[in-house]
Amino acid sequence: MGIPRALLYYEYYPLWKTFFEELGAEVVLSAKTNKKIIESGLTYCVNEACLPVKIFHGAVSDLIGKVDCVFLPRIISVAKREYICPKFSGLPDMIRSSLPNLPPVIDTEIKLRLSDKTLKEAFIYTGKFITDNIAKIIKAYHKALRAHGDFVAKTQKGVLPAQIFDGYRPPQPKGLKIAVVGHIYNLFDSYANNNLFKRLYQNDISVITPETLQTKIIDESADKLNKKLFWSFARKIMGAVIHFTQTKDIDGVMYIMSFGCGIDSFIADLCERKLKRANIPFYLLVIDEHSGEAGLDTRIEAFVDMLKRRKTNDSDLSAHG
Ligand code: SF4
């Protein structure tokens, strides 16, 4: 079973992997994002698409010839009364129309907007591609849910997906502490963001992300908005940022945005306004397929230097205050 290492892989890989393995399938992941995957993405995907969707195309192309079928769920909504970016629902069609020699595609529809009970049906539908044994499928489904719950619990205890997926070791908490926010695939695809976490850790910077916060905290903070945000992942980012404006226990916020993403443009602007009012520095890092390592380094360094100067000035003021 091929799974592209892109987009919601960073959110749901433990769930999908456990489910398929429990049914006896061997899970094959595409290679980590690299130059070749980006180039394939550029070849097969429409030019106007965002970088994560291009990477997804490259990741699927990397699986061709290596797997018997590929799992490309058509994800419409992942929570009640919410949606995610419409690009996700069109992905199986985009891939089918642009990639030659595709193996069979499992394009299960995930639509939890009206009821999360449909999730079980979606898994039964998916499992039937492998076995007719419904009891086995349901058992695998419950095991997969537990694996997902463990993954979420681990991140909410502060273990970032960057540590789980890339083995990065965070520094001792003695330097700056910043929050990095954005869509999960921009945060944790270390090739797409030019090893952002590694760079921050090398500068002794502790990092928190929306994934490290309890769901209850995110929900309560997001509910403070005048109007409910109906994009699930945007709501999570916004809830986290509102929480940071209240706790003020971070030195700054960095937003990783995909070039050309409408949702990111809107939410990043909203975040910036909230943080400005709370006097918390904000930095918007826009990534695309041309983001060069040197340019990114300079921009991160400039932001970090500014935060360091700010912290030193603040402590000088309180020392003299
Ligand atoms: S939310 Fe933005 S970055 Fe994510 S898939 Fe949609 S357009 Fe691309």
C-alpha cells in the first residue's frame, strides 16, 4: 500500500499505517521530500498550485512502480461543521488526470462535517480493498484510532512531529522560545521549509507549535473569535495564536505560509493583527519551490537577532526599573 509522504501524512500517518498493517498490508512510504520529488511535482502538477500540492504530486510519482495500490483519500472534512481546503477533495482527480501509469487508487471519501460516525464506514470501505473480513477491519480501525490518539497525546506533551519524523533533538530550554504556526505539512516537511526546526534548535531556540497544545485550549481560544472559522486547520492555528496572546510566554511567532495559499493569507493577516495588539513579534515566512537555503537562513537569522535584542533590552529595562 503506497502512502505519499506529503500533506496530511504529517497528521494521520500513524492512523493509516496501523490500519493497513493490521490488515496484513505492507505500507510503503514515498521518499522524504527531496529535489527529485519537487521536480516531479513541478512536471506533473499545474503551475498555480501551492507547494504542498506540488510535493504531493511528486510523492505519488515516487511510488509508481513500487506499490500495488496507492491510498489517496478524498478528504472533505475532518470535524463536525468544519471543512478543510477544497484542494484536498480534488486531489485524487488531479493525480489521476496528470500522472501516467498510476497503480489502482483507493480514494475513500472522508466527510465528517455532518457526523463523525461516517469515519467507521470510510474505514470499512477502505479495508474491503484488502479483505472481506469485516470483524478484522473493525478491529484494525479501533487499533488505528488508538495509534492516532497516542500520536496526538505525545505531541500534546510537547514532542513535536519534527522529533518523531526527523529525529531532531530540541535544545535545553534556556534561550528564546518561539511558536511556529502554519499548516502541519509546511511546519514538518523539513525539505520544504529548509530544515527550519534544525536551524532554530541550532540557535538554542525552544519551539512550540499548535500541535503541542491541548485540544481543549485550542477550542476555547478559537471560540473567542466573533465568527467561527470553518476551516479546521486554520481554526487550530488561530486558536493557538489567541492562546499565546493571553499567556505571553513566548518571545515571538513565526508563521510558515505557502505562496499562493488563500487560507494562509487570510489567517496570517488575522494572526498578525492579534499579536500586534498583544505586542508579540510576528514573522511571516513564505515558502515556495524557489525558497533558497541562503535566503531563508538570512531571514530566520534577522528575526532571531531582533528577538534577542528585544529580550536583552527588556531585561536591561527591568534591571534598571
Ligand atoms: S490550505 Fe493552502 S497550502 Fe494547504 S493545500 Fe490548500 S492551498 Fe495548499
